[in-house]
Amino acid sequence: MKLVPDAFHPGYWGPLLSAHMPRTVYLPVSESFISALQRDSLNVADAERLQSDFSELIQGLSHAMDYLRTDHSTSEGFCPKLNGKLPYDAAWILGRHAPCCYTWNEAMMVLRASSRIHEPTRTSWQGSFCLVVQRWEQIHPANEFRCFISSCRVIAICQRHPDTPYPFLARERDRLVNAMVSFYETHVRPLHPAYAECILDCYLDDSQSVRTLGIDAWSDDALLLFEVSEMEALRAQAAAAFPGQHSDPDGHCQSEAPGEDATGATVSFRSVAQGFAAVPWGWSEKLPLELGDDFLRARIQRNASD
């Protein structure tokens, strides 16, 4: 089965951005497999039937697991995603705080227990389903961001977990914005004309390099810390500021001012500075947050001393 070359399909943008994301394997799956995930209950007999009916897929998953584990000594786990959707709502069935799997059976179990993976996507992939098998990396939620792109420009950025305050992000605004704007301009924008209007989820790794989590179509339901009216105004400002924006014959974004310098000065950046919120899943459950999380404690102390 060939993956449909939709710009927002993980099977399209994933291989193009493979140097900027964890090691990943893409396995096409059939509609019958999706139906089996929805139909089968969680017991040994059903797991055996799933292995029998989809032996080729299970074999592909086993090979993918072996590939992800090569040349990497710090992580043996992987996370399965169906069409880019991570089944974090079903991590409980693994007895862990995150959907990190170590066997194909665990992967099938967490996928079957998840309701999130069956939620409608923002784009139509014409029945092309993809099982994404990605090497597991522990990412602190404070390092995850959502970038909003319009008129081939990053117009807004916010933290990806709006229910948790990270007061130090506002002070790091310039560094964070410049890194993500540069990443989009250099690595994402040239790939497809659809990326002139899109949503980019990304994170900063330990070396502060920008890494890709996903690219999706624009949706007013995914604005997180922004109101629809605010984003409409930002998009209108971008369209007015770059009236010469267009796509070249290859579909790449171009400007009538080719020497224009990309800058994050006009990007709207929003984070949660204060308030009470639950500690993100996968991390310490102690409160206050900065006392129960070594990563946050060090970062807050570093900002306070600046």
C-alpha cells in the first residue's frame, strides 16, 4: 500500500525532516487493521488473532523495533502513533505515565485502548493510514511549543501544554522564538506550498536544537492560548505585511523582497506565567512544581540569577 503524498501526512513530512526528529519508521496499515483495533477487546486471545490476521504488519513492527534500537544505548523504548496521533490517553494500561512500549504486544495493547487515535484528523488522507513507530525520547513539557504559520511566516508561538505555568519562558522569549523561526524558515517552509499556512509542533532538545513533533493543517480548534479573533488579526497583519508572498513553480514560498531577513521580532509569543495547574503526565506529582522537578528547579534558578 502506497502512502498518499498529502503534505500533512506523517509519511510525507516525516522522512523529509528525519534529521530533525527521533529515529522513525513508517508502516502503511489497512482499514481492516483500524477496524480490528476498534473491535477487539483487550485479552490474550484477541492479541493472538491480531498477530495471525496481520502477520506482515507485526513482522514489520518487529523489524522497526530492531532498527530503532541500533546505534542508540540510552533508550530501548518506542512510541506507536496512528497517523501521527500518540495514544497518551491509554498509557495507564502499560502501568506507566507515558505510552512508551518495549514489545509489539504492548504497542497493540495501547493502540486498542486509546480513543484519541480514532479522533478525526484535520485533513483528509483518502483512507491512507500510517503506523508511525518512533524511538522514545523523554521530552520535558516545558520544551514543547506550537508555532502558527501564515503567509509563509511564523506569526505566533505558545507553549504546547497550556494547563501548566512555566514562568521562565517569558524571559527566554527571544532565544526561543529566534530558534523556531529560523527552523521553519530553513527546514520546513521550502518543503511544500501547504506549509505557508499550517501549524508546527516542535520541541527543543538538550542541546537547544529544534526538533519536529508534527505538522498539521491550520485549525481554529488548535489555537491553545490564543483566541480565534486574535489569530484572525495576526493573519490579516501578516497578509498585509507580505503582499508579495507567493509560491514559485515548485511550490516553494517566495517573496518579492528576496533579501528580507527572517526575524522573530514581530512574532506573538505567549506562555502561562502563573496559576495553579496539574503537573504534566510523566513527571513528578509533587507540588510546588519547581520543587518536585529537577529540570524546572535548575531553569528557574538560572533565570532568577540573570
